[in-house]
Amino acid sequence: MTEDSKSSAGAASVDGTNLGPTTPGAEADVPQSSESGSGASATTGISSASSEKNPTNSQRSTDEPVIESGNHAKQRQAFGERPACFKNTLQEVAFVFMTTNACAMQTFFLGTSSIITASIGAELGMSQGEITWITASSSLTAGAFQLGLGQMADLLGRRMMFIVGMGGFSAFSLLVAFAQNPFWMNVVCGIIGIASSMVLPPAIGIMGAAYDRPSRRKNMAFSAFGAGNPLGFVFGSILSGIATMLFNWRASFILVAILWAVFTVLTIWTIPKVEAYPLDQPFRERLKTFLKTFDSVGTVLTIFGVGVLTAGITLGPTDGWGSGHIIAMLVLGVALLAVFVFWERVYPHPLMPAQIWQDRNFTFIILSCLPGSMSFNAANFWLSLFMQRVQRVSPLMIAVYLIPQAVAGLAYNVIAGSILHSVNNTLLLAMGAVAYIASNVLYSLMRPDSLYWAFIFPALILSVIGADFQFNVANMYVMQSMPSHQQALAGGIFQTIFRLGAAIALGSSTAVFESSAGSAAALADPMLPYKKAFQVSIGLSAVSFLFLPFVRLGTQGHNPVIEKTETSLLSAVPAVAGNQNTSVVGDEKRRDVVE
């Protein structure tokens, strides 16, 4: 596949990615510059048909360029132009909503199931380990399949995979509502994780190709997208609590199925055809390319390596760490992952390109944000279980208690989107890590009769500071570190690491919980196992500070100054030390400079 950008009278191309046909309405509403691939010029305010009679206002065509004042043009340039792949602003807003929805799918399902785990476990006769796997199985499969599906989306079609994933999520959510035993429950939850992993890489790939240049418009879009990750859990919990109160826990999953059926229909209109291949390329050719280049060995190694390792960690406390099968699972899991790392270095079309880790900032940003994300997911699970089992709070009241987290999360995402370009992003990562630790300390200090306003409320507010700030910074950097034709894969790498981290965090904290639950001290103090589980989250949050000193990141999301490799246009632009990021995309270098 060539990376040469091609443009024609009715199409636009961004970094070699076909953005589909433009429309007259799009050209009139947001003039496109010649650099962005539009077939119309944005620098002229004069009609190209100068020989024709000048129409009146009532007769004027919507595709005729409109003369703008200097100040208004500068404001639009500073904010960023609407991508040409969107017919109008309504479609753009709907698209951002659907991609936010894609980011929220996995955590929405976790929120839906977390506050009713006690009810599910009681009705189906599940052990604590089986209850943990209600949420851990979906996180595990979502992470294990993410890389392979990200590569598949780039090769076969992002839009098609997005629609299939949304529909599959709806169908299997309905199936899990009729679960009759633990095996049925956990297996179908795992399949739901696969459906969610089908949607996220295409969403990130389309967003990265559409919003190809740093701008405030891109910052807002990606901040909204990032809001889905932490807020999905909260809104899932709220809707689950309401459905359970009115009916039972099965109604929660039926409600999810209905919602995503509606979203699937909306997706058909909302998602533009932004692919990593020419839109006129026949499916047979794409399929042939897929069969030749898809990393099937890496996919199998990832799935079984992470799956066996996580299962060993989860089953260790109940089956005994010295048991032969537990030792075998742990050793086999580590060995498979080691083989995966080696394979990715030698295979010509790897799931996880080794060169991406050569980017110092990318590596240390991921290492800094991963522990906090792990602690966030684990703490939310144990908080919900604590309120159900120890404080005997109903699912509806749990949902009500979590509302402040949703409100604060929305506010923090707006703040994050507005300051990424003006506040040092390394400082934002550090603020997030501190917030994570403070939140988990408050959780660990709770007692069965502790006041909600003294512990849970401030802990919820603090936890989303960490989630929103760190996710926004990391996501923005990831989307600028790889070419647009590989951004679905980049999204897969990012989300794979975080989702597998969530599964490992749940498995590790469950191991600690189970180890202390059967002790004499736990019989005297029912809060002890939960305290130990929250202390795992404290330890995970603190790990971030081991890597933060190595992050060298200034601000992100400025209007770009484009530098062709054959020229030296940037020689006349004064760069501000410590406040610029450079990423190579196609045959251009993009540098963000503080103006």
C-alpha cells in the first residue's frame, strides 16, 4: 500500500488515508486548505466561475466560498477546521459521541456487572474467584484480542469492524442475561470483551486519520473520547442499578443490549469511510493482503500467554500456589509472552512493532499511566463489592453514590481538553498519580460504618482526576506517534496494555483478598480482606512515580507547523524548548510549537 497522498475533485486524503468524498456543504462550512487534501482552495474569496452572473443572496449556492474577516479566519484556523470526511457539524458531533461510546463499552459493561456481582453470585452459586471472572474475563479477552483486531481493522476495513463489533456487543449482552450457571456467565462475558475490542481500534484509527493535525478542535474531540473510559463505568453502574431495582439483575444486561442495538443503527450513518487503504481497492485484494500479512502466530501467543498467566494468578489463592497446575500455568504464561516478544522482533508485519518502543516518551508514558489505570479498575470493583456485601447497599443506591464520579469526570475532561496545549503534560501525569494514591488511601481507611461523605465521596472525586488527566495525555501522545494508516494498530497497542493490566490487577487483588479472607483476623474484622485489596491499588498507584522522572513531555495539541523533508520551513520559526513534540507521519514532520 502506498503512502502517497492522493486527492481528486471529489475526495480528500490525509497522510495516505482516504477520507471519502467531500460535499459542497462541507466546503462551504469549513474551507479546506490545499495541504489537507481538499479539491477546493480555501485561500480565495472569489467565485471560480467569474464569467457567470453573480447570484443574489437567495440564489447563492451553498458551495460558493464566503469572504471571511481576518479575525474570524484566524479564530477558525486556531480552533481547527472540520475534517472533510464529515458532511456537516452534526455528523461530526455524532461521530465523536459514537467513538466516545466505543471507548466506554468495556468499562460500561464492567460498571453494569460490578454493582450486581453479589446478586449474580448468589443466584448462580458462584465462588469468589468465579465472581471476579465476571469482570476479569471481559477485560482479559478485550486486551488479548485487541492487537489482532487492530491489525485486522486496518487491513479489512475499520468501518465494517466498528459496526460488527457494536452489533455483537448488543447480541451477547442479551445472551448473558439468560445465564443459568457460572460457566455460561463467564464465557459469554469473555465474548463480550472480544466484541468491545472490535470497536475501539477502528474508532481510534478513524479519529487519528480525520483529525490529522494538532489543533484545539482535535483536543476537544480526543478529550471527549477519553471521557468514555472512566465515565463508562459510572453510567453503566447507574443504569444497572435502576434496572435491577425495577426488575432484577438480568434486566441490566437486557437494557445494555437494547441501548447498543440503537447505537448500532446510528453507527451506520455516523461513521465515515475513513480507511487505511484506497476505497476503490477490491475486497478480494484486501483479503489476500490480510492472509499474507496478518500476524496469526502473535495473536495466538498473546491470547494464550495472557490468559494462562491471569488464570494462574486468580486461581492461586484457592488451589494453592504450590499446586502443580498453578505453577505450570504461571510458567507457561510467562514463557508464551516471552516467545511473543521474540516473534514480534522477527516477523515482518508484527502486531506490536518493536520500533514504537524506541520512542522514549511513548514507553515511559505507558509505564507511568498503566499502574494507575490498573489501580482504578481494581478499586472500583472492590468498592462496589464492599458496598454490596459489607454495607448492604442496594444496587440503585450504589449507582446514586457513584454519580459524583460521573459529574466530576465530565468536568475534568473539559478541563483536560482545554489545558493540554498550555500546561506541561508531565505535570498533569504527576497530578493524576497523586490523585490515584490519595483516592486508594481513603478507600483503605474505610470501616463498615464509615460515612459516605468522609471517605467514598472524596475518593471518587480524586480517582477520576487520575483517570482523566493521565488517559488524555497518554491518548493524545499515542495518536501522534504513528502514521495514520497504522493508527488503529496504535490504538490497539495502547488499549491492549491497559485492558490486560486491568485483568491482571483484578487477578492479583483477588489473590490477596482470598489469602486474607480465610484468616482468623478476617473473621474478627470483615473489612480486612477489602483493606488488603485496596492496599494493592495503593501499591500499584505508587509504581507510577518510578517512571515519571523519565518522561520528557511538554504541551500537546498546538496548531502544527508543517516541515517538508526537502525544505527547511521551520528554520524561520522559533521553537520553544521543552514545549514541542515531533512525530513523523508519511513524508512530513509535524512539530507542535507554542505560539
